[in-house]
Amino acid sequence: MTGASAIDRIHNELKFLREEVTFIKKHMFDPDTIMTTEESKRFEKSMKELKQGKTTPLSELKKELGF
């Protein structure tokens, strides 16, 4: 194998690896966007309380806390 063909082979391999990394980055998901079962239950409970008017607006909470 000549030096030029070795460099070409390395270049092609690096190009392939770069394409693979780009693909992986585009299709990778953020694990923080997936809720656990417990988080999902708490979210549903919170949404129910919000719809029932059982929550406190942030502006009111700030007044209560003196902010």
C-alpha cells in the first residue's frame, strides 16, 4: 500500500465516520424529554388541579412571598 492510497483510505473512513456521527446526532433523543410513570402521574394530577382552579397564579404567589 502506498502512502497516497493509505491517506485516501483514512480520508474515506473519516468521511464515513463523520456522516455516521451526524446521523446519530440528528436521530438521538433527549432522555430528559421522556417522563417516568411517576412524573406522568404528577403531571396529570397537576393538570387536573389547574383545570379545577386549585392552583395559585405565579403573580399571587410572588405577592404572598414578598417578591
